[in-house]
Amino acid sequence: MKKLILIAVLSTWSGMLHAQSEVDLFRYSSLRQSPSARVAGLGGAFGALGGDIGGISLNPAGLATFRKSTISLTPGLVSQSSTGDYLGNTNSDSRSRLTMNSVGFVFAKRPAAKGSKWLQVNYGFTLNRANNYVNAQRYEGVNTNSSMVDFFVSEANQGNEFFPEDYPFSAGLAQQVGLIYSSIPGNNASDFKGIVPAGAAVRQSEQIRSLGSTSDYNFSVAGNYENKLHVGGGISLMSSSFNSTEIYSEFDQMDTISDFKDFTYQRTLGVEMDGFIIRLGAIFHPIPAFRVGLSYESPTRYTVSEDYRADLDANYDLTPTFATASSPLFRPFVYNYRTTGRTTASAAYLFGGKGLISVDYDYVPYDELRVTALRNDQGSEPWARNLNDRVAVLFRTSNNIRFGGEYVIGPLAVRAGYAFWGSPYRADVNTGGGDLSQRDFSLGLGTRFDNFSLDLSFVRAYWKSYRSPYVVESLPEDGVLFSNTRTLVQFSMGFRLD
């Protein structure tokens, strides 16, 4: 099968108004929560456990295990780095941010009725950072096979006549600054050519930087039935923001291209999303030492507003020596997006007061991601239909698994965990080595006092991603493979109030 992932990567390069692709949809749907240091130290395998505010968003039934009202705070530091391999060259980049990953409150209450089999009914509110989009990537290399100018030319020559307004973010800008031109001046129905000739050596580079996060404002309620069954449910308001800047440049490497020095192509994307999600869960204790859990997370239904802008600057040897063009100002593009749901099965075994082992398994059907154009925006319907079709072709159900263990040594609890987040791509899709599957390794420490707890965790995540700057069907394709790492350090403080 062709390298279908390139369809996803290149959707942001099309001349259309809409910038999102199935890669973006996956980013916003993959909530990989480690909202507290204890949960993170156990690799996120917390669905059958309780007694930690961070676990409420994984399985709300864990809320019922609290015997006292509790407040918890979890600040953290996230650091992301990547190394890009492009045309035989490697380049690295990184960035870091301080974050507040979780703030939570549990109100624990015993039922007033004597003899009730419901031993505890608790309420909880948490604010969690469900995902973090801190990112920095960079690559550079000398290309003698093609130039992005070839891509602009291919866009201009797609139909019988080139209409620049149909490509306001790409070929339309390239024509304005003189990188592409009609073979018959003034005739947009003739063939277009580019200023960079075939086989010319151009030094290509790009820097990609992004910020943003998904926040989860959750309210949950849970009950404890005879210490055998815990059940719970909750609703969350989800709020996401994502901002990225991509700066791509080409230079005349050997100074041999007539009347051309370089150009810089900058694209800026800003996304704001608001929606809601429902969670349901249960934890069953067949025997005191063994617990099994089951939880369901509904699809999030988002309203999305995005702004996309492109700027193109070019430098030449002759007069005029500099040209610049910017995309027109559009109203924000608004549409609806539905993420996939998630079903999680969990199990845990407790060794008295000495420790535990825990495992979680997620079933996530990424091929069910969907976008919908607004009713009064019929022009966006083809875009939404095409994107949904690509999701159905490229994506599949993903299987995630997480393991965690804890052992108590004196006053300290020592923790370790591992998580594997499966690729959203079907097995027959050639991803260029970057299938977006992720491996997390975690360590943690914790201690408990009468009304106070301290926990510390360290998580290191690894994944690979693939990006092609452009694709021209008749020319060789050159892509960059990124090896990415993310380090998350968290520190949780818990205060029991009664």
C-alpha cells in the first residue's frame, strides 16, 4: 500500500482553508492522563485502585474508597525533545514548561441512615491536565531531488486554469512573490513553472514549535457498597488549546540558481476546543486482596474554532530583491469534532500493607473519530467527508496496556510502571517508521502521615513520528523521521481534612 500517512501529514499543505488532519484529530483524542504523582509512578495503571484523587478521572469508582475529605495539589515540569533525521542529517531541539497538572477536592460522607449497606457516598471535583502539547522539532538537509517550489507548481497545474484564491495559503502566495509563474505571462490557463530548476541543490530546514494542553474539569460521585462494590460516575467539561508555528526555509546552497537566494514559509495555527465527556466505573472486590475494575469514557463532543495563517517571504538577486505575501484574513473556521470513546478493564492485587501490582487495558476505536461541518457551512462538508473517509482508511482500534507496582519499605512506598500506547494506524499503512505508538517508563516514591501525604514521580516517554515537507507525485519523496522523548516530573501533596 502507498504511504497513506502522507495524506494526513500533507493536509496542512493544501490550499484549503481548513488546517486539521487526522494526525491532529488523534492528538486531541489521545488523553494520556497521569494527573498525580502516585498514578504516574504506577504507570497510570490505577483503574482498580482508589484512595488517590488522581485516579478519579481514570475510574470514578475509586472515589468511593476515600474515608476522609481530602485536598490534593500536583505541580510538575514537562520537557520535550526530539531528533530529526532528514537527508542524512540529524538535528535536535527541545523545550520545557512548568505546569499545574492537578488540583482536586474530595468530600467524604457516610450515609446518615443506620444499618445502610452503602458505607460511603463521596463527591469529588478535580481539575486535571489531561494532555500537554509542548513540542519542539527541527530538521535540515540539502535536497537535490526537489524543492517545495515544485509542490507549489503542482498545485497551480492541477486544473485547466489556476485560481490563486483557491490556494490562499500556498500556491497563491507563491505566485504573488514570484516563486512560480505562468509560462505565458498573464495567462493562468497555461502551464506554471518554478524559479528553482530540476536538480538544483537547495538547503531545506524547518522549525516546528507548539504549546497547549487539554484541561479536564471533572465532577464525580461514587458509593461504597459493603466494601465489596464501588460504583461511580462523573461528567467533565473539556477545554483544549493548541498553538503551533512552523517555519520552513529554502536556500540556494551553491549560489547557482539564477535570480534566487532563499524563501521562508511560515504557517501559524491556533485551535480552541470546548466539549464534555461522561465517565462511568465500577470496582469489585471478590476477596479483600484482589480487585477488578471496569470503566467507560464516552466520546468527547467538541466545538472547535481555529485560525490559520501563512506568510511567504522570498529574496532574489535582481530587482526587486525582496517580496512578501500573507494569506487573507478569514473568520475563524468553526466545526464539530467527536473523539473516540474508551473502555478500560483493570485488575490489582494487594499484598497486605506491603505493596501491590496493578494492570490496566484500554480498548480505543480510533477509526470512529469524526468531524462535522456546521449546518450553515455547506462549503465545509466535502472537507469533513474526505477527512472522515481518511480516518476510516488509515485508523483502527488501538490497544493500550499499563502495568504498575508498589512496595513499602519502612515509611517509603517505592513505585515503578510501564505503559504501551498502541498506534492508531492500521497494520498495512506504511508510516515511514513513525507510527505514533508510545512507551512510558515511570518511577515514583511516596510517604504517608496521619493527615498528609507526599508523592514524587518521574515518567519518560518515547515515540516516533514521520513528517514529509511536501509530496509531488512525479518526484522522489524525502521525509523526516523524528525520535521524540518527553520527561514529566510531578510532585503531589495531599491534605486530609477530618
